[in-house]
Amino acid sequence: MFENLLEMQERGVRDRALGRSLADNPMSKPDVLPITDLQEWYSMYDAWRFGWSIEDAMAGHIDLPRDGRASPRAYTRTV
């Protein structure tokens, strides 16, 4: 299962790099994936989200508004 979690994290990273949103988590579609073990399902859901969040933070997407302009706080300097 550990390898599956790492693979799901990597998938989250790739999905964020491709511009997908948190709503695109493949584990959030239970009608597509049969849930037999709730704990395993949540671990996979969380692993994808963690990978997605890492890529989001590393690429600096957090401070970018949807219109593509830089946020005002990006230019704020403290002296």
C-alpha cells in the first residue's frame, strides 16, 4: 500500500502541474471507484491532495488570482 500512496502523491503533483483543481481528485468520484475499505480510500484521497498541494506551493500558484495578475501582497516589502 505504501507504493500506492507514493504513486497517488505523484499523480497529484502531475495533475496540479497540468492545471487540474482540487475538485479533480480521482478519489473524490466514488461512483467510478468502488470503496471497499474506507481507511484505504481516505489515505489515497489524502495522498493525492498532499501531492497536489506540494506542487501548488512549489509553483507559487497560491498567490495567483484566477485572472492571472499578481496579487498586491506579492509586491509588498517589509523594511
